Amino acid sequence: MAEFVLNKAQRLTFDTSSPNGILLFREVSKLLVAYGSRILSLSNATDIYGFKYKGIWISLTILSRALAGNYVNFGVFELYGDRALADALDIALKMTLSIPLADILAYRKLTRAYFAFLEVLFNSHLSFVLSLGTHTFMHIVGSLESGLKGLDAGISSQCASAVDNLAAYYFNNITMGRHPRQCLQLILPGTLQSAQPCS
């Protein structure tokens, strides 16, 4: 499935009025939700990588490639009340949160899949990231910091891209006339009650 959804050399092209990209993503979403729900309900085994982490990194790779494939207009899902995108993002996030950050950083393939997923998420689905709870958001940003400090240039680049997209969102909202504190409140809800206004 990971190879199937990879839009290598733009081989997956559909007519603008074709529903095929949406149908393909719906199937990907069903697959991920079925797998993720099952793996999250099971207790951990002795070989945690083979039992859990390998399937999760493959799932993250599938979703990242489907999200970055440029063959789906994701606005259609919200417009028509289709939960395929929301369910796929939700289960992927739950799978990543079920793994300690130390383990994510310890397994190379899992590390690459995780940060590729975050890069796509912060690039194209920032509204989903900003709708998360403060604790979850801070955990994700903390993992980006760990990725930036790592020695792998590719992962550092992905983390920098994610942070850049978040910063661009913040500064674009400031230029739209919002007070900086209001923008931070959008990004970090519930954390600024005691903060002093910026001068």
C-alpha cells in the first residue's frame, strides 16, 4: 500500500472532476483506522518493534505519502462531512502518541516515518495540529526540537520545515491585524492566562 499511494513522478493523475483520488484516500483511511484501532487495543509484546512499531511506521509512511501525493483535494472531506481525513489523522496521531519519544528516536525507520508525517502535517494540515490539546501540541513541538538537535540532516530539515510552517502561520496572522497574544492563544490555548500583554 505504501508503494501504491506514492505519487512517484506524478504517475497518479486524475481528471479534475474525477472522484478517484478521494476514493483512493478513503480506502487508505479505512485501512489505517482498522489497523490503528486494532494495534492500539492490544497489549505490548516482548518484541515491541516487530509487534507494534514496524506496523506503525509503515502506517505513517502510507499516510504521509497519501497526504503529500497531490491527487486529493482534502477540502472536499470537510465540505461534505466525510470523516475519512479526520479519522486517518486522528488514528495516526494516537499511534504516534502511544510510542515514547525515546523509542521513536531509537528506531531509524520509525524516526524517519514519524518526522516525515509531522512535516506533511505542519505543511498541509496545520489546522488539525492547532486544534489539538495543549499537552499534545507541546509534546509534538518537543519532538520537533529533538529532531532538530539530531545528527540526521534529512530529519533536521523536516523538523525545520515544520517549525517554519508554524512560524509562518503565526506571523501571517499578526500581519492580518491580530495582537501577538491572540495568535499565541490560537496556537497554545489555555496557556496564556497569566501572560502579560506584549508592548
